[in-house]
Amino acid sequence: MNSHLENTLPVTFEVKDATIKEVLDLLVKGQPITYEIKDKVVILKRKQADATTIAGVAVQDLPGTVKDVNGTPLPGVTIRIKNTSKGTQTDVDGKFNLPVNKGDVLMISYIGYESQEITVADQVELNIRMKQTNSALSGVVVIGYGAVAQKNVTGAIAKVEAKDLDASVASTFQQTLQGKAAGVQVTQATGQPGAGVTVKIRSNP
């Protein structure tokens, strides 16, 4: 049953004096599942990868999963149709669903991994494996307004490594940052265990 519910979305609606068929129609509307009533039992089943037609072009919902070479799902991977603004991202399980046309070129990209291009043909589902790039991930800096190569960053950057935090005896992660980076001030309202911690980052004028 869990496999039947993959890629489904939460549904909220209100009905009054509706038949069971009307309720079920609302439940599966826009979902990758359909239903059948047999001997007063409701049976849920996956929709076939059938296509609809928009402006004379066949369009289908193409599901897929993105993992690394070890089989670990990758969340937040960008899947975009080339030369368009249409796209999506993988969820926490590395899954996605994207309406596509046959012949579309999908561009799959993720920081620290080699980008891929896949042409849509007759696939019913995509299983994508991504390889890490040879360049170290530390060469990319994520900032408040995007991600750029470290050599191109013009602002001041302070870096705190895991080994610096391991040496601390503080009880919370926030407290371990105290004194580790210039401009970062960590204060605790009281000395009691579990008291709230405030982290202030001073920006350059």
C-alpha cells in the first residue's frame, strides 16, 4: 500500500451530503492514484503513465528518484527542462514528479555533483545516479544570496570546522560557536541548563 501512495499530496476538503464516489473523486483529483469500488470495497491503485494532450503535444507526469552512487537519496536536487523555466526539486526521499513532453531534455544539477542531461523518450520512471565532482566541496561557499566559488567571494568569511567544535565542552551547539568566529556573539539569558541561547552576527559597516 505504501508504494501506491508514493508522490501523493495531502488533501483537505469539506463535503456535505455527498456520495462515496463524489468524495473519492475529490480525494484522487490531481493525484497519481485512482480507485475502484468492488463488492463495497474501495481499492486504490496507481494510474498508468498515460498522457494528456496540451496544444497538440503529448504531456505526461514523469516520476523519478535521484540517488548518489552508494544508493543514498539526494534531497534538493534541481531537475529543470532545458531552455525553459519549468522544473522541480527532489523531496527528502530523493523523489520528484515533473510534467514533460517527449523529446524534452532534463538538466539535473546538485552542488558537489556532476550535472547530467537526460532526453525524455518512453521512460515510465527515471532512476538517476549522481557522481561527486573531482573538485572539493569546500571550493563552494553558500551565502545568504546564493552559492559561488570560494575564489570569487569578495566579502569577509569566517569558517568554523568540525574539529574546532569537537574540542568544546559546551552543552549546546550554539554555545560551541562562542569565540570561534569573529563577529559572532553567543549569550545565554540565565545560567540554568536548557536556558535559551541568543546568537548575534555582527556585519561589517
